Amino acid sequence: MSLQRRILILATAVVLLAAVAVTALVRASATEDRKNRTQADGPQVTRGPVSLDPAGGDPRIVFRNMAWGPHRDELATVPAAAPEGDRTASGVACLRFHAAAGTGICLRAEQGGVPDRYRAVVLDARLKEVSAHALAGIPTRARVSPGGRLAAWTVFVGGDSYAGTDFSTRTSVLDLSTGRLEASLEDYAILKDGKPYRSADVNFWGVTFTADERTFYATLRTAGRTHLVRGDLAARTVTTLHENVECPSLSPDGTRVAYKKRVPGLPAEAPWRLHVLDVASGTQTPLAEERSVDDQVVWTDDRTVVYSLPGDFGADLHSVPADGSGAPARLMASALAPAFLG
């Protein structure tokens, strides 16, 4: 290799390294600027203790704080009776979060990585890290089982939106009592319309658990259609139950599933309406929320569901009755990924 060619290669490498360094610096600076900017009309947010202990006092909400300021993206808490009140921030940052029975799952970005890298971090009741697991893509859904034994998460491994058809997901389930990780539900045997089914285009997302710490529901997509499936962790099987169901969320009494459903005639970028399915009868009830909701809803109790919609500072939380009556109402501004505790 000639001296001139070696110099050219060295110069090119220097330029590329400089570009990477500048990109990282700009992104870090932008992130710091956003965190230090205070939201003038937002909630008061101060640092303090945050607990996931279900017996830790009055009912409360733990969520990702989206208000501008030094505590943006941190897990924060408010009393359930005063959701728009002052917030206590934990110092623990998450992109997606859920908790139950004193256990939390936090999907977060690794600091300083170019390109971005992500981890699923299991948290105890005091938000201390119990274990961590590398993620294969961008975090999008997270759930903990009612008894706190199981955690599930979904990431985008290709594409970045459920609205289109060119995305791919990976969904994992972790048994916290044994440490066993099911890295992908795509390894499970599928029973579709009563028959064994195999296809290279299978995707799963949006797990929700039953109280027996073994059974779950999730979305299965294949051949351009989505299905509600019931899964068995011990048998490593899933069975299709109902079509056109995405991001299911099981009611506390285990009888109904809230989900987003694609409605013909709506815009391609906003195609969903919230529905509730009675699992036993198969009856679907459209909810009073007429805006398109791209979220896995959370039940506050057996009567109400909560979900996110775009807001001035990223996302706001809204609620609506689960029986199709009433009207939607904003629950909290600048908040995402709630867990209702206590």
C-alpha cells in the first residue's frame, strides 16, 4: 500500500471519528438543555422517595414524568386522589415502565451509547436494580404480572411505529422467581383457528398477565392481520381467540380485555379506536374515546381505563369508562406509563 493511500485512509478515519464525537456531543447538549428547561405552567416536581410497595400508604400513581425540567423522564409519584398535584421524582429514568406487587420493570436507554442501546431493568419496591437485560431494539411496551412474579417487554427491532406495516417486534417474558428468560414469544407453538400454525412473518407484542402467574394474553400479527392470543408459559403455546386486537390489557377481575382496534376508513397514521372485549361471550364494546389511541391501556379498577395521547410536552394521560358510557377526561398532563398502586 502506498504512503499516499495510507494517509488518505487515516484522514478518512479521523473525519469519521470526529463526526461521531460531534454527534454525541450535540445529542448530550440537547438532552441536558431539555432537562434543565423548566415547564412554566407545569406541575411542581421535587426530588424525594418513591416506593412501589403496594402497602406503602394511600393509593398512588407511579409514572414517567414528562414535564420539562431537571426531573423529566424520571419515575415520579402523586396521590391517586390528586393526579394533577405536586409530584415527587425518584431520580430513576425510564422510557417505558410498569409495576405491580412491589416489582417494577423499567425500559431505559444506556447512557453515552452511539448508536442508542437499551436495557430492561427489574426494580424492587425501593427502585433498586435487581437484574438487567439487554434489549434488541427500541422499547415500546412493558408489563408486570399482578403477583409481581413475571415481567414482559416488547421492542421494535425494525421500523418504529405500529401504524404502518413495515415494523418488526420482539417480545420477551422473564420469570423473576427462577430467572428464566423467554427471549422471544416467536419460539412458542401457535394454534390458529384450531390448527397448528407456522409462518416466518409472525410478530408478538403487548403482553398482559392473568392472576395465575402462568397465563397471558398478547397480540399476534401474521399475514397482515392481528389476533388476540392466550398464552401458556408452562406449555409454551399460544392460541388465537379474536381478530383485530392490538395491545390487550386484562381487567383486574380477569373477565375483559381492553385493546385498540383498527377501524376501516380512519387515516392510516391514526387508525385505532379503543374497545373492550368480554372474553367469555366475545362481545365487543367501543369506548367513548373517539381519538386514535396508540397505547396499551392500564385499568385503574374494574370500571375505568387510562391511556396516553400526545400532549404539549410529549404525552398526557386520559381516562374513560370501560363500559362504553360517559366521556373521556384528562387525568394528568405531561405523564406516561402509569402504574396504579395501593
